[in-house]
Amino acid sequence: MLNGGDSDWLGIDFHVASERYVSTLRDDEHFVVACEHDTGHGMPPMEPPVEEYTKFYALWRFMLDHPYEVQANDSPYLVDGSLPDYYPEWCGIAP
């Protein structure tokens, strides 16, 4: 879940909506990465982990690491209990 923090508003309060969505997903025992960049409803301040990758590498990698058949509350990221180092510091595994 990616949101821009308390000032992420554009017709709806995306911060509140994102928190509700994370809660609903966790209640259903899904694995969730929550990223709150605190820059409002704009482009998140992401940098590519290495020059030849896109700045959205972590988002693409998440989708590739969690294909449809991955079971609820199962993730390769749970093996180490933390996110890979290419995730921004403002991302974490949702409790």
C-alpha cells in the first residue's frame, strides 16, 4: 500500500482510505507492505536501487515476488522478517 501521508487528499482522504485497506487486508491474513512517503498526493520520492533499474523497482519486484498463487499471509519477505534493502526507508511490513 502506497500513500502520501496525512496530506494525501484528492477528492477523498487517501491516507485514511489506505489505512482502512491495509486493515482489511491484514484482517483477511494477507501479507502487506505499507509505504507512507509523506509528500501528499504526488509522485513518491523513490530512487532506483542501481542506475539501470527503474525508480519503481521495489513495486515491480513486489509483484514478481508475490504471484497470484502465493497463499494468504505468505511471503518470501517473511523469511528474514524484513523488506529487501532496495525498499525505501519509509516502507515496512504492515503489522
